[in-house]
Amino acid sequence: MGNDADPINMLLSTLKIGLVDGYGGLNLATDMQDVIFGTPYLTKSESNLGVLKEDYVNIVVHGHVPLLSEKIVEWAKKLDKEAKKLGAKGINIVGMCCTGNELLMRQGIPFAGHVLQQELAIVTGIVDAMVVDLQCIYPSLQDIAACYHTKLITTIDFVKIPGALHIKFDVEHADETARQIIMEALKAYPNRKKERIYVPNEKTTVYAGFSVEAIIAALSKLNKKEPLKPLVDNIANGNIFGVAAIVGCRNPKLRGLKFHEELTKILLKNNILVVGTGCWAHAAAQEGLMTPEATEKYAGPKLKAVLQAIGRANGLPALPPALHMGSCVDNGRIGVLLGAIAEYMKVPIYKLPVAGSAPEYVTEKAVAIGTYFLTLGVAVHLNPVPPVTGSALVTKVLMQDLEKITGGKVLIGTTPEEAAKVIIAHIKEKRNGLGLE
């Protein structure tokens, strides 16, 4: 408070912070997690609330810390026999939000839902424990859990909820903590209220694990020496009109619009390959957009032919048209992929026929991540409209002048159709700049 008051200077400072977040936060965290837990590769699993199993002890891991959730998966396997002693068939771990994305990408653990579905998981009546760490944790969870037998377990000292059981997690005692959490779920299992059990049957198949390394490995089946060549060649000839990264939250103010899903479908129809992370990944998976069958149903004819060729080379009928690249922190993977494509094409990122979209953003981290991509030179569609339009100067800088600084700019579209229109127009402009039809 009481420091910088120049709007231009503040925006430039924000761009610098965006770079710090991108390289010192996203990329660094993803690299460290890949070192510890392994780089994700193609995996098949399931999504939606139907992944909860009534005859198992169900534990939902929710948040953004894979250090904890990976240990819970490990100890669930070790204590599986204890669950069977209680009459259950075993322990079923499912993910929620981004820690769910992490477990899905690396271990094929099914995920139950996105940020707006965390309360609904408890309402099924068969979640014996929901374990939360940090970010996107609704404080209402304990109010919901109190109506059921579910143990809500907080694990980070600066993320506590009144009434929830707090079991502190630190890396030095990871095994002890994970074991204690599993035992709490086992103790809760016999206390289920049968009259309150309702489990939706809906679940969809999802193919995930598309790290940059996994994408290059898939492309290498077509060209071992130059794996990016098939991708770049098909962008150049228009079979892939462009690439759009859709990321970010699910916004409760936009419920019913299905912005993520509808925008994805429109772009795919226009032969634009879609990649993404975070809650978009949950939405797209539940909509059935992350399977080979989705390529047949939703991809434009040119994009479909490319994805079928890559898929067949990798033992699938087709590659999914929407590629799950991970959790929110894994947005750094998208930046790495864009950098690799730009380096191969020998052009800066801002000249590529690509765009980003955060069509339902909510959190401050979404703003930070979006700013990172603006600094890379990527045009970023934002919805809802950011609360800056009261200033003609700031609006002009974000939507026009920024392009002269980094090559990036903010795009606005308040419906999936409007968003698709501005994204497609931007990609067309970039294609024209490269001399591509």
C-alpha cells in the first residue's frame, strides 16, 4: 500500500512477477515433481463421481500437493488387508482437483471431479475420508461432512477448517502421516449411514499423461529423428489450424454455460488441437473429450486424420483431440511445448498460431499463470471480463499495446461462441504472418 501508483509501471511489474511465477514456480515445481515421482506418460483411467465404490473404503485426496497424495496411495496398498477385515473389498483412492490430476497423470488413479464437485463427493455418503492440503478447498466442506460419517482431514498448518480433524503433514514424517490418515478412514467406514448413500453411476474413460516428453514420444513413432516435424508440418499445411491451451478454474457464476466443454468442441470442429490443465481437464474428461472416440465425434476432418495417424502409430485408433497435460502447476509444460515448437520452427513464440484461454478463471493463481503466458507472447482469452475496464488506459494496454511489448494480448469473449471466434481470428492472423494459408 502507498507505493507505486503509475498504472503502466504496475502492469510492467506484474509482467515481471508473471515470469517469476512461470519459471520459478510452475516450471521448477513440475520439474522437481517429475524427478521425485516420475515423468507422466500415456495412461488410461476414469473420471466423474461414479469412480467412488460403495463396497470399498473411499478416500478422496483434494488439493495441490502430490507429496502427500502419493504417500497416501502407497499406504493404501500396504493397508488394503485392514480394509478387508472390516468387510470392504479394499481401499479406493480417488482424486479431486489438481492433486487428482497429478495422481491420474502418473499412476492412473481415477479422479472424481473438479473444484465445484468437491461437496458432491461427500454427499454420495460413501466417502470415508476427504484429505485436503492447500488451494481450492471450500470451507463449507466440514459443514457437509458433519451431516455424514465422512472424516474431513486438513494437513497444512495454514489451511485449517473448524471442526475438521487436523493431521499435520511434513515431508520428514510423510509415512507416519499417510498411515494415520488411512487408519482414520478405516475407522470411519463402519459408521456409514445407509439411508444417505447415493452414488451416481456416471463415469467416463480418460486418456491422460501428456507431458511434453510423452507428446514427443508419441510423435517419434512417426519420425524418430525429428519428432516435432509431423506436428509442425501439419500446422504448416493447415491440417492442424492451430493449437489452443484451455486452462483454469470452474467458476460457480458460470454454471450451466459449460464454457470449457463448449469452447473445446467448437475449436476442435475448426481443426484446432486443444491442450490443457487443471479443472478444464476434469470438465473435458467428464464430457468424454479425452478418448480416441472423441476424435471421431468432435474433431474437424483434417485434425481427425492427423490424430488418427498418430494414434495408430501408438497402438490406438486415434490420439484424443483434447490432451490432458496435468495440474495447474503443469501449465509450465505448455510453455515448454510452445518453446520447443518455436525453436524447431526458428520463430519466436509470439509468431506461432496458438492462443490460450482461461474461460472460467476464479483464483489469483489463474491471473498469475495467465500473466506468464502474456509475457511469453501468447494471446490469452479471459472470462469473466477482468475488472479493469473502468480504465480506458489499462484496457488499451492489455488488449493492444502489450502486443508491442511481449507479443501477447488479452482477448475477450463472454460466450463459448464469442471466445472461439476471437481465438480463431487470432490464430488466422498468426498463420497469415507466417505466410501460411
